[in-house]
Amino acid sequence: MPLILLSATGAPITIGPAGRSRGRTTGMRCRRILSRFLLAVLPAAAVASPVPPAGTRDGSPEAPGLSPRVDRHGDPLPPGAVDRLGTVRFRHRAVCALAYAPDGRILASGGEEASIRLWDSATGREVRRLAGHAGTVRSIAFAPDGATLASGGDDRTVRLWDAETGEARAVLRGHEDHLWCVAFAPDGRTLASCGGDGTIRLWDVASRREVRILRGHENWVSSVAFSPDGKTLASGGKDCSVRLWDPMTGRVRHVSREHEAWVACVAFSPDGSVLASGGEDDQVVLIATATGAPLRSLARHDARVNAVVFLPDGRHLVSFGSDDVVCRWDVATGTCLETAAAPCGGGGLALSPDGRWLALEGHRSLSFSFWDVRAWRPAVDMRGHAGLVGALAFGPDRTRLVSAGDDHRCFLWDLEKGLGREVRAPRLVARLAVSRDGTCLALGGQAGVDLCSFPSGAKRAFIRFPNVVSLAFAPGRRLVAASMSGTIVVDEGESSRTRNVEQTGAFHRCLSDDGRYLFLYAGQGDDRVLVLSVDSGRVVSRLPDRSACRMDPGFSRDGRLLAFGGGEAGVTVVESVTGGVVARLPNAGESVRRAAFSTDGRILALQDGHRGVRLFDVESARLLQEVRPAGDGLGDALAFVPGAATIAVATGDTSILLWDAGPAWRALDGGEAPAAPDPDAAWADLSGDDAARAYRAVCALARAGDRAVPLLDGRLRTGPGGGGADARVPQLIRELDHDDIEIRERAERELRASGDVAGPAIRLALEGSRSAEARQRLERILSVVGTEAPVPLAPGDLLARHRAIGALERIGSPAAHAVLERLATESPILRERREAREAVGRMAGGR
């Protein structure tokens, strides 16, 4: 009988044997009661990710208004999405322009993706989207009556919009290069625009005609502003000058050259007596409007000043620079009264009409932040990333998800309680890993690895190891870290010990989830695409050269499968221990960026920059499901929720969407129940050198379920070769002296794979008379037997046993679990005991 859970949206999810799900709408009250109860007693089966309730900028909660297709903030979810971690409120890709409406109720933003978005300034809800520009929108301005919105951008046009309906009213053409700024005169009748062609153009708003062209700047003009009485127009440009114009005649009244580099912004005081300008010389310059004489220079920034604005009292000025610092100045004395760091990256700013809120844009951010001007502190925390999410990692109990973004922040999402909490990260984090016991969180980035307590986030230690590209926790509380220059293992204990695994010129590195295997791509050619053993540093398998590796490769959770490639060559799935090709996806798409396997390894998810996320059946290579996030597209991370038919996908709007992957599982498991496989044929396939055929045999055994367990148990009770675990060891030792080199190499591989079973016989053989080559081989074998280092597996019974353990783990029934537990304690083969032990651990923890 299936188990019925409730998702975060109130839709019941029916969990069958393979984790398939289907949903129907139910009441909010039932959802709250039952979902919390079931999450408490059955966390492994839960698929939910509530987010903190939405709030206004004042912190008061909004009515949630939940429905099956909205998140906790009340914002719509794309079709197929279960929930959203984070928010889409006040999120806009690469914002370049901000402006408040005169009544302060609407905030407009313009960005690199050519649209203008209108936001409810109190709640952050997107009200309307204006589309028409063919390039980045650089500047926006509201008319004094709030009825018209003007915009200018890289497409060299000025556009006028109806601010209420979003309808395009006019397109004004004349500029011969990018536009940098637009500004309305106080009476709303005239609009000024400036740009890269070095001109300032004045437009009659009513007739949409060009009235006058102001020339004088020797290079592009970056900013324009009208005085409060409309009788003066100020401009600043790349020629390092600030010019004051008579807009009625077009004549220059004054030219100020106080700046030593190009001028980025200009702004008048409320009474019009003072003009402030900021520039590339890191300074703010104040000049008298009437005479053009300099009053004082304000120096505090360490980079270009991008925006200046006077507060309504006229006594204070705010500046924002590329050093990510916001400064508040006393205009009369030139004293810097307060500073604040803005994590979004110094861009422009907008002041609300009442002077209370300061909206800051960031060139490196996908959102904009707000500051309470009076208290000089952040006005609201939306409890989510402000940049693209680039890494995801689930905790061992599967109720916690850690995310890291390019906004230099990490968040810990409690899926059971529905809360997101920021984890302080001292530096930019690119990779994440959570220890198997759930006590340690590793944060890897450009400088090294920070080790923190999990889930508190308290810092434990720092390991200097630059440019980390992959992280994994191996058994025994060992941390494995791979960088652009090599791979290290950190053994935790009373005194941490670090050792190097390899140092090669590889372009790509990727660790398996358990830290046992390391994928290396060192370019085109022979022996350039490898899988190494992290424990021994030896080559486990050599992979087919796919000419390029343009995507982040990915291992299945058990480390048995590896997906790599990308570009024109497509994506290849190989068996890690043999390098044999399991599947080829030639039509996966040239823009595939990363791969993720489902918990059981049956489904491969590929994140494509153009097509969204596509889910493939590994066995048949057929497409099962497509996930296409709307709006801003995809971010840089994806991961399957362990043990559930849900996939977490980072999106281009800074949030993380949880998608129902049930359609993929239903497509995978459709049809009648398969017949029990033929024992001899199945074992022959598992023993063979055809990795694709062997994988199909594993899948067939897994689909047969408990009917296949006796077959596998019976075969595994018999040692390799059918005559006990060490029956073939003497014969293999003799074959080390065989005339055929292929037989000698195969014998060495099998002896190395036999583990400590072959140890006594090898030591005895070394005491006798052997050829020099055989003695060297025996000494090499003896150096690895008795260790837990994975070594290559040749076709035969040992390889079949390795694959059979994978089939038992996929079956996952109590009977299969019992066989694996017996192997974990009774198998005479050390490697087999370890593999069975780790399979039992993954089954218990859902990993």
C-alpha cells in the first residue's frame, strides 16, 4: 500500500516502491498538521521545502495566500515546481538602473536582459514588466506626475512608457551610440538624454520631437540632471568635466574641471544651490550652481563613485562607489558621517521620495538591497541569496540543504521547519560538502577550505588549498579536496594530517560522493582521461577520449557511474572501475554545464544553459522529462533530493526551485512487471567486459526485486572462480610467468583485486624462485593487497561480484539488505566487505 505525504504546497504525494509521486490539492490546515508530523517521523520520504513568510519592508507579515501554484511569499511557481527556496522579490538580473515613482509606491529597475520591471516598493512583488529595448537598459526616470516612464539603453533609443499600463508610448531616435542617462525637467515637458556620441539631446515629451542638441563634451556624456527650478541642466562626462547649461538656449554657463578622471554622476541639492558630482578619481566634488566655483572635495571612497544623491533636508549627501561602500556626508563641512558596506557591488542608487529608503543596485548582484536612511542599517532581509547559486549539498538526514552563491553567502535551509538561515562564510564559496555523520560542513573556494560545525556554522579550521573545484567526505572522517593544481586528503583526528594524492596538469577534476574516486581530464589524447583511486593514487580506469570536457562531470552517489563530456561530442556515461561505456547521449546539447544522478543512479539530469534541465534514462539513453524554469533561466547547481522524486535546481533569479521529477520515474517504470532474469545469462552479463550489457543486467535484476535476491545470494556465497575465494590465486601467480603479456597483466589485475585473500600466497611465492618480472609484479601486488584502495577490476567473477552488490543496493529490500550485511562481515575479500558495508550505510541513510 503506498504511503501518502503532503507537499509544501498542500498537494498529497504518493510514494511507491520506486519513489514515484502524484499530487492532488488538499486544505492548508491538513497540510500543516500532517506534513510536520510525517516529516518528524519519516524524514527520508519527505519532499517539502517551505520558506519564511513574505514580509513588507517594515517587517510586517503579508497574508500568505497559499495555493498549489505559489510559494510562501505568494509568488507563482512555474508548472511542475513543488516549492521555492528563496524569493523572486526585488530580483532582477544585473540591474543597471533604479528609479522611484513620485509617490514612492513603485520602484522601477532596468537591467542587462533588456527589460524594465516595476515593483511594489512595500512588498517587493513584481507588478509589471516592460519589454521593447534590444539591449541593456542603462537609465530610467519617472515624469514628475508619475504617469510616464522614460528609459534609455544600449540600443540607442529613448523610450516612453505609460507607467500605469506598461504600454509603449513612443520611441525616440537620434543618438548614434549607447545612451547613459535620461532625466525629466521639473515641469515634465522636457526630457534630456545623453550618451556615447558625446551629445545631450532635449526632447519635447508631448510632441516626441527633438528640440535641441547640446554639444561641448569631448567624449561620451555619462550623466545629466535638471535643477529643481528647471533653469539649469548639469552634465558630466569622460572628458573629466562638469558642465552647466541653459536648457532654453543650449549655451554653456560654466565648466568645472575639478575631477582628475571621468565623471560618472551629477545631482542637484533640493534648493538647487549646490551640484554634487562623482567620478573615476574616487572623489565627490561640490560646486556652486550659480558660479560653477568649487566648494569642496569629499574623499573617502577607494574606487569610482557611481552615484550621488542629496537627502530631502539638503544638509546631507549619500554616495555609492565601486568599492561597495555607501557614505553619508555633511554637506556644510564635508565630513563623512557614516559608511556601510553593500554586498551587492557598487552601482547606482535611488532615494525614496520621503527620504527614508535607499535602494542600491549592484553590478555583481541579481537583486538590489534597501537601507533605512535614518537608522543606517539594512531595511529588510529577504532570507535568500542575492546572486546565482553555484553549489548545493544535502545533509545526511535529508531535511537540510546547504547552498552557496556568488553573493559571497551560504544558506542552510531547514526543509522540515521551512526556514532559511545564513551561514557566515569568510570568503567566496564555490563547493560544499557535509560529513557523513552530519557534524561538519566544508566550504571550498579560491583561498582554501573552511571547516565549520554543522548545522550551527561555527568555524572550526581553515585549510589553505587554493582554487578548490571539488569536495567530498570519505569514510573515517577524511576530507578530500581537489583543486586546479592537485588533490589532497585531510585526515581528521587529534592532529589533522594532509597528504597529496596527485599533482597533474588536469583541466577538470571531480570527486565521487564518497571520496574514493577522482576523475581527471588533462586534454585530448591517450591516457588523458582517467579515474584515479584517492586512497592509492593509482589509475583505476582509462576512459574513452571524448575530445572535450566542457561540462562539470558527475559521479553517481555510489561512485559506480560517471558522466562527462559535453560540447559537440555529447555526454558519455561510463563505469568507473572499468572505464567501459554504459551509455552515450550524442544529442544532449552543446551547452550542457553539469550533470547529476538520481539516488539510485537510474536517471541522469543534465543542466543545459538553453534547454533547462533534462532527465534521461541511463539504461536506454531516452529522454524522460524536461524542466524549463521560466523567467531568468537557470543558475549553476542542481541535485536530486536523496530518496525522493524531486530535484533541486538553482535558477537565474537567485532562488532554488524544487521540481517534481515524478513524470520521469513514471516513464521509467511504466509497463508490466518484468520476468525474473535467467540466472546463468545474468551472471554471464555481469562478468563480461561489455559495460552497457552489464549495466542492463544490473537494471533487470533491480527491477526483478526480491525474485533476484536468491540468485545473487547464491552466486555471492561462492568465492571467485567457483572454488572458494582463494582457489584461483595459485593459478594466477603461475600466470605471472606466462609467455603472453596480456595473460600476465590480467593475472596481476585479478591478484591485486583479490585483496588480503591473496596476501599469504604471494608472500610464499616471493620466497621461491621467480623471474625478475614476476617478482616485480608480486611486490607491486603485495604493496596494495590488504589495503582498502580500489584497484582495477578485470572481466570475471570479481567484477561480477562488484556489479552484483550494486544490484542488491538498488533492490533495497530487507532481503537484499540482509545479503549485503552478511557480505560486509563475512566476505573473505576485503574490497567486497568495504563495498557491502558502504552500500548498507547508503541504504540506511538514503545517500
